[in-house]
Amino acid sequence: MTRQTAHNSRRVKGSFAASRHNRGVALILVLWLVALLTIIAASFSTQSKVESRLAGNAKDALQAKLLAESGFSRAVMELMVISPQQRWNFNGQLYPLQTSQGDLEISIRNASGLLDLNKASGDQLNRLFVLISDNPEEREALADRLNDWRDADDLRRLNGAEDKDYRAAGYDYTTAGKDLTSLEELAYVMGFDAARVNRLRPYVTLNSDAATVDFRYASQQLTALLTSSDQSGSELTEALDQLDSELADLDLSQGGGSSQSKVFRIEVSARTKQGGHARIVADVGLKNRGRKPYSIHSWYESL
């Protein structure tokens, strides 16, 4: 083999090796590109599924909200019915309704069957607060703090809290010095929070304008709390599940007869076919004059 031939042979082998190296690098680049595109595609697919699910949830929530509002309108129609024999009862009885969009549970309760937090006595509040505390001392403190929040003076009750106590505790506000204007305001009173307010919501109002509760329209749970002779936490907590035997002598006749208050508590629970859920709790007052026969005193909704 001549020197030129050997040289040419080495050149061919070198070119072939370089070509194989280049093909290897290109293959690696292609594999990385494929992997990157796969990750991007998977990420896009996941994001699309999440966005689709969020859109579906938002749609279900909106449908549930609209369904609940339709249930509220249905309840208002019942308030307009004059005949007690034809209208729904106003004692909190549940009326289930089935629609093409989902299921509804609706109740109407005369506000006189609820405890008015702006009129309630300390003893009534103490009994009511078994719903949110098992500690008798804490219940007394909560009752005193609520009354201190409402009164206009600076005299602190035994277990209450006035303006200086709120400042000392680091709050950036002081007591209102007037009646509660909304149930949500109760969460600002020392010792309360949103969870406790929601626990009390089914049993209280700010619109009955009465210091007493009409047991014809009250729930069994509230009746048990306010009439039990034993104020210990365990006894009153058990009364939430069933009436105490002593309640058997009370006249708890319930029905849609003449109402003691012109304000009514409407509660609506709605569930769509897709599983969306919404709840409305509203106090509605009837009016004798004006274009609109009713007014909304309070409105709470949750999804």
C-alpha cells in the first residue's frame, strides 16, 4: 500500500468516525427534544384537565346558587298565601322539592321561634352558648362580652370586655355600643369567630324584636336548650339530639297558623345533579304597603 493510499484510508476512517459521532450527538439531541416535547404535552394536558375541572366546578357552583335562589323565591311565594290550610307551615318544617336541575330542601320559620340576640337575657345566652362551648365559665364570659359589646356604657360586666379590654388584647377596634346590625358582626366580639357564628346561625336572629321565644315555631333543639332545668354542659348537649322528658308537658303545637312576627327565616339547601351545593339563610319581612310585598333583613349564602 502506497503512502497516498494509506493516507486516504485514514481520511475515510476518520470521516466515518466523525460521521458516527455526529449521528450520535444528533440522536441524543432528538431524544432530549422528544422528552422535552413529551413533558410539555403532559403539562399542557394536565393544565387543560385542571382548568376544565375548575370550569366545571364553577359551573356547578353557579347552577347550585341559581337553584337555591329559585328555592328562595318559592318560599317567598308561600309567604304570600293567605290561607293557613293551603300554605306551608312556618315552624321550620322541611319541604323537599325535586327539579330537573337538582334537589331542594326549603323551610320557613317565623322569627318569633328564634332567639333574638339583641333582646336575649344573660341566662338565655348562657344556655344558647352550649352550642359553642362546653365550659360554663366561658359561656358566661361570652354572654357578658356580647352584652358589653351592645351597651353604650364603659362599665364592664364580671366576665365581660369593654373598650380598654379590646385595646389591651391588641384589637384595632372597640365595642359597638349599640345592637348588632348583622349576625356577621358577632364574629368581632371577643371570644367569637366565624365558625361559632355559623354554629349559632340556625337558632338566632336579630329581627324578631322580642325577648322571648315562641315555642310553637322554635326548633326542638332550641326549645330543649332554653327550657332544660339542668344547665350543665353534658345535659344540654344531649338535649340537642332529643327533647328532655320534661318537655313533654309543654304545648309545642306547630303549624302555619297566625304568626307572631312579620319576619320569617327562610332556609334553602340546593344540590344539583352534578353535585354542586348551595345554601341560603335569609330573614324576610312582610310589608303591607309598597310595590314589593317583602324586604330582606339579612342574607347569608354558602357554596
